[in-house]
Amino acid sequence: MPSAPARGAALALLLALLASGCGLPRDADGALERASGGTLVVGIAENPPSTEIHDDGSVSGEEVDLVQEYARSIDAQVEWVPGGEGELARQMRAGDLDLLIGGLAADSSLEGDIALTRPYAVAPGPDGEEIEHVLGVRSGENALLVSVETHLASRSGEL
């Protein structure tokens, strides 16, 4: 298996090629185009410290900050949709959400229902084992997925 720096370099090369103007990747429903300069609709499941939903409806946490940073990079406002992971995954499959956050693990059971990003962080789980955290993107929205992946890679210094 290639080392982490080699995987990062390969990812950076792939993302650069995809973004080079060949018209690929494309979104099935135009999520990135719609969200850029508009609204990014994000489902949020509570999972502190990654995500917290407060009584007044406000949200906070590491992933909230990450999504807000990404939204600024595409000049988008964020519309937060709170709920349970399963309900949010259903809404995502129905096309009502662009992203899903909530401390999702890379080995999430939702993987077949939604596209998962590259791990952006590693944290200890309840049993002490390390858990790789990812974000969920609506399946078929490949340009959005690559855009989020590029953002994650640039934050980690891989681009």
C-alpha cells in the first residue's frame, strides 16, 4: 500500500487533472453549480464535538466550521437541516441535501447510500481505536465531491 504522502500526491494529481477544464467531473443534478454563489444544503446529525445542535437551533462543532469554510470557498450560504443520521441519509437520497455531517466514520454503514469523502481527521473512538472521520456527499454529485475533496486536501497541505 502506498504511503500517505504518495496517496496525497496521487490525489492532488487526480484532482488537478479533473479540474483542468475537461468538463469532468459532472454532477447528476448540478449541486455544485447550484450551491456556488447560492445555498449549500447540509444535513447535520448531532455528534459532539464534531457537530452540536443547540436548543436555539444554532449549530457548532469542528465539522460545522469545516463546512462553513468550504461554503465560503464557493461563495455559498449554508442551510442547516438537523436530524438523525438515517433520516438525513434518506433525505440525501431523495435529493434534498447536498452534504451530510455528524462525525461519520470512514467505515460508515451509510457508505452504500451516499458518497463519502476522504478522511479529513482521525480521532479516538469509544473503544480507544482510531476512527477516520469523513463527510457525506449526495451520490452522483461528482463535481461537488471533487470540490469538497480538493478543499480537504488543500487544508491538510496535500495540494
